[in-house]
Amino acid sequence: MTTLFISDLHLSADRPDITACFLHFMSAEARGIDALYVLGDLFEMWIGDDDDSPFHQQIKTAFRQLTDSGVPCYFIHGNRDFLIGKRFSQETGVQLLPEHTVVDLYNTPTLILHGDTLCTLDEGYQRYRKKVHNRFIQWLFFRLPLSYRQRIGDKMRSGSSQTNQAKSQSIMDVTPDEVIHVMAEHQVRQMIHGHTHRPDVHTLTVNEQAASRIVLGDWYDHGSVLVCTPQGCQLETRDFQPQ
Ligand code: LP5
Ligand code: MN
């Protein structure tokens, strides 16, 4: 009995080493498990489900094969791939979940999320997030040809990298009070998220009870997987294969 959680793979055609590690993970380790949860930033950037490049086809096929084999796969949007939509879900069999979802993880109610909504001190980001999550703005964006969307996406990526250089590490991390607030609101004592790329297990107190916050790692230098069984959860890494 195993449930796996991954996030922040930032898959792109430019990083065949990450892609190879991910495809191996999907065809070997993820087979036969109880469920796979992807907590956002699966892709470096997603500009619409109509982007049908061979690279995207390859990733979608890996999900389709896994869901066809009987493994339920779930996805929560990240800040890079919040435009993944129904068509992706239909093509892959991956079920899209709301941004804050409580799952029963072997009898422990667990709140799962990407993690960006917890970074409340990053006011610039939260303002930006509200705009790009606006349904009307998204509708307008989707009316643009794919090549324009790609150019806008690239501009946003470089704008983001530039503004991030001026932000402190604490602004870009989760806000501790917000974590407590959100866990209390959902009545959970366990939370799993990604986004900050700071894999760790934090203990904290929520409503005078011991709680834990598990942070998933990114896939820049190696694969990163949270392995959960009825006995508990463990953060593990997976080596990239020599190319
Ligand atoms: O992603 P990362 O790690 O660099 O930083 C994130 C936050 N940044 C983002 C922006 C994404 O990187 C861009 C993704 C593009 C998606 C595809 C296009 C979709 C278009 C949709 C239109 C409906 O998420 C960053 C956080 C950081 O995490 C840590 O939490 O701080 O937040 C920002 O950088 C936000 C800035 O403060 C403001 C945004 C600058 C965007 C520049 C605008 C350029 C406009 C050009 C468009 C014509
Ligand atoms: Mn992210």
C-alpha cells in the first residue's frame, strides 16, 4: 500500500534528464500504487491544452498508460501550469483537484496544495495571481494564437526571474501564521505542499495539537518523491540516469 506525491518537476523539452527520470518513475515505481498526486508545477510552463508538441504528447502518454493500468492520478495546479484544463484531464485520465483539497491518507486527513497561496507576504505575487486566475483574462489569453501565448509566457518568466532576485527568502517562503490558519480552517493536522523547493518535514502546533507540514522537493538535480504508506511518509530522492 503506497501513495506517491510529487511536485515542481518543471518538465520541459530543454531538460531531457528530468524527463527521462520522470518517464522511468511513471513506468516503474508508479505502477501498482494506490494513487499518484502531482501537486503543481509539473511543467515549466503551460500555455494551453492545445499545445500538442511531441514533448507534451510523450508526457500525456505516460499519464494515460498509468491511469489505464488502474492507478488513480490527481493533479493540483501550480503557478507555472495553472492553465492545465479539461482537455488535458480527458486525454490523460488525470483528475484535476481544487487548489486546497483534503484527502484521507491512510486514515490521516491531509490537506494538499501547491503552496503558492501560503506565501501571503509576497504581495506582488498574490496580486499577479489574482489577475491570471481571472476567468475573463484567461478567456482572452486563450483567444490568442499559440505563438503569441508562448511569447507572453516567456516574457512573464523573465519578468518573474528578475523580480525574484530582489525578494528575500522569507518573503518567498510560506507565512507560518497562514499555514496554521489554513490547517485550522480545514481541520487537519497534516499538510503536504510544494512550490518553495525546500523539501523538509516541519512540526508545528495547530489548535494546541501537534501537526506536520511536509514540503516536497523540486526535480532540478534529482527526482524527489514523497512515499506514503499506512506506517507514515518519507521524502526520498531518485538519481537522474546518465544521458
Ligand atoms: O515561477 P517563479 O519561480 O519564477 O516565481 C514564482 C512567482 N512567479 C510566477 C510567474 C511565473 O513564473 C510565470 C508563468 C507563466 C505561465 C504561463 C503564461 C500564463 C499567462 C496567463 C494569462 C491569463 O508565478 C513569483 C513568486 C515566486 O514564485 C515565489 O513564490 O515570487 O511571483 C512573481 O514573480 C510575481 C511578480 O511579483 C509579478 C509578476 C511579474 C510578471 C511580469 C509581467 C510581464 C508582462 C508581460 C506580458 C505581456
Ligand atoms: Mn510553484
